[in-house]
Amino acid sequence: MSSEPLIFDTKGNSLEDGPGIRSVIFFKGCPLNCLWCQNPEGKKATAELWWESDRCVKDGGCMEVCPRGAISPDHAFFIDRNRCDGCMLCVEACASTALQISGQSMSVEEVVQQVIRYRAYFEATGGGVTLSGGEPMSAPEFVADLLKRLKEEGIHTLLQTSGLFPLARFDSEVLPWLDAIYFDLKFMDPALHRRYCGTGNETIQKNFVTLLRWSRSMGFELLPRTPLIPGITDTDANLHSIADFLSGHGVERAALLPNNPLWLEKGPRLGEALVGTLEKRLRSFYETKRLEEIEELFSSYGIAASVA
């Protein structure tokens, strides 16, 4: 029996996370620390306090029960995270549900029962279940057990991954139950990867090459994806290096993930926020003209790249 990781969200009717209508399971915990993370609540593997400021009625109930005095309207994000010990007593005292716990333990069977409610949508649209995060492969045994149960139910399965995880036993314990892998490639330059993602990318690149070889022999789909972060990952130099890497390994298709500034609203809910020129740059939706230029860039390498 696998241990239960924390799930920070489930989405029942996604059209953006693989083919057809899909249920998406979001795992907490990720080995990367990307500056632009669309799901910052998925970075830490532990439960976190989540504050919805627009729901807060400032009745003081949470302040009364906090044993550390960590909650104050004078604090920039209402909660002093350095003083908070994670007891979550404030959540119980919050009548308006402005304070919530991000990260709930779920068993394999609980997840399965939640997603099979959408089976009719899966069957009608060629959809299924997508594991996302965070990094699902931070909980490999749970993922293997969950994927096996989903395949027993005849459900299409897809893994979204940062690519940074051990491949030991992956081919024997996980791949038999997977139909597709969406694999993020953010940088080729290890120095840039360390600067913006918190760690090197040597293992990520090796894993991609290995999975590509396995995909050709085992028949599962492997789709490389590149997030387009203004002035960071979308520079011509970085995109040329990614396209050259993919072309050199015979890849003919890739996905592009344009920056979506809506994720910036999540930071304050976790007590975090970007500041200065970087935040201003990331608050813009991606321009169609630039997307067309990037698609042409990949096309020059024989790669059909399109917005996922």
C-alpha cells in the first residue's frame, strides 16, 4: 500500500490538460522552484495556510485562537508565515472560509471514485484523467497504484511532469498504466535553469531522451512542452536551443504554454508576491504575433509547435 501524498486541487472538466474533457489531480510537492510557477501552492509537499482576502470579514476569530500571534491585519498578507506553526486552528475558527488548508490527503480509491463520476464525458470526448502538480512523480508508488486503478476502469491516463524524478522502475511500475506524458522543457542552458528553476537540468534532459526511446518502443505519447515566460524562457536564444535539441532527437511535435498572469493572484494567498519589474513583465497576456513568430521558429527545425 502506497503512502498518501497531499492533493491541493481537483478539476473535473478541463479542456486544457490533454485530449478531450479531463479530470485533473494536482499533487503537492515539486523538486523545482520555478519563478513563474502557475501553481505555487503545489511547490511544498506539506499542507499550507491559504487566505482568500476577498472573503475575509476581519471578525478577529482567527486571531483569538492563534497560539503564536501570527495573524494580524497589520501584516502585509494578514499572516506572519515565519511565526505560523501550521496548527490550522485559525481555519476551524474562520466562519467565512477565508482561511483554508491547501493540501488534503486522499487515498487511491477516493481519487478514483471522484473522477469516475465524469466517465461519460471521458467516453464522449476521448478524455480521461491527468496527473499534474506540483510534481506527481514525487509520490511514485501512489501514482503507480492510482494509474493502475484508472486503467482497470478503462480510463485514459496522462502524466504532466517537470521531468526531474528517478527513472528506476518507472518503465516497469508506471509506464504500463500510462497513455501519455507531457514533459516540460524550460531551458537547455543549465545555468539559466538553476537561476530560474532552482536546480540544474542535466537529469531532466537525460530523462527526456530515455523516455523518448521508450515511447517509440512501447507506444505511449511523449509531448515536450515549453512555457513561454516573457524575457525568460521565450528568448530566441533559448527557443533555438530547445528546438535544436528536439530536432536532433527526431521530435516533430511540441506544445507551447503562453504565460497566464492570473497565477500572480495566488502569491498573496500564500503570503508571497513578486515585486518590481519582473512582476510588471509577467502581468501581461501573451501577444498573438509573438506566438506566431515562435511557431515559425520551431517550424524551421521541422517541428510543429502549437499552443497547448
